[in-house]
Amino acid sequence: MAQIQFVQTSPEENRKPLLDYIDKKFEDFKEHFEPKTPNQYLTRQEVSNLLSVDLSTVHNWSKRKILKPKQIGGRVLYLRSEVEDAIIELKK
């Protein structure tokens, strides 16, 4: 087994390149880090209020697959990001 001997270097000098590398990687990570935002679910009434439409319109859009309802137990919920993605830009 090969041995490496460091002559006339202190332990701090040996650790410095490694610590510099770790610091650089950590700074890189902090620059590109985006915390994951939790999914926000809306009830039919909240979707109705958000889009300023009647509950029957929300129901019709769900039947026509414009909105994608989710269900847990007896509750119908909509993922807010999917509701916002359903809004399309009009072409002029």
C-alpha cells in the first residue's frame, strides 16, 4: 500500500483545497436551488370563485375534460396549477 507524506504542511493547509471545493459546490447549489412548492388543491366552490363562473360551469368543464377533477373520499378537488394551465391565450 502506497503512503503519501506531507512534509512541512499543516493539517489546515491539507484541508484547504477540499474545503474550498465544498464551499464552491455549496454556493453552486444555493444559486440553483428552488424549493419545491406543495400542491394546492381547490374545491369546486374555490375554482368557481377563482374563475368567476357558476358551479354548473365548473361541472360542465369537468365533464368536457377541460378541468381534471381529483377525488378523495366524497370530495372533488382540482389541482390549482392544472386549473391555471387550462386557461389558454386567445389568438388575435
